[in-house]
Amino acid sequence: MTVEELKARVDAGKGPVVLDVREARELRIASFPFDVIHIPLGLLPHRLAELPRDAEIVCVCRSGARCGSAARFLAENGFDAVNLEGGILAWSQRIDPSIRQY
């Protein structure tokens, strides 16, 4: 999913569940301006029960690599999951430049 698609859906109130797989220290540097579920990628296999199985999940990270891995893992485990192309860096570059890049 592109950042433009995610923003349009969030703005319309039809946003998917957003799963941020970054580390806690990264969230303190830059965060998305809407509610997310935070589960670091390394803990994801142990915390699947925290995610809804009846909703689309958009996985987010810094640049797109970790969220791609998370989306593949979730899909392999029966979730409807996609990654956010370019992660929060793309969000900062194309949607909200006030979000710090790191």
C-alpha cells in the first residue's frame, strides 16, 4: 500500500489496522499521526494473538524492509496483511514533512 492510499483511507475513517514493527526507540524519534499497534518485528511470532484476524493489517516500519517481512509472515499465518511501501520515511517525504527522518 502506498502512503497516499493509507492517508486517504485514514482520512475517510476507513483506515486499516496499522501495525508498527519498529523498535520502541524508533517510535520516540518519529511516529505516525494516528493510532497504531506496536509490536517489534522480533516479537511478532509470539504476539499474534494481539492482532485481529478479521481486518486488513498494514505493516509499517522505517523504510519498508521490516514491514515487508512482517506482512509476509502474517499472510503465511492467515492474516490479511500488506506492507506500507517506503515506511515512515515515505510518509515524511510525501505526506507530512514535519515527521523527523532518521
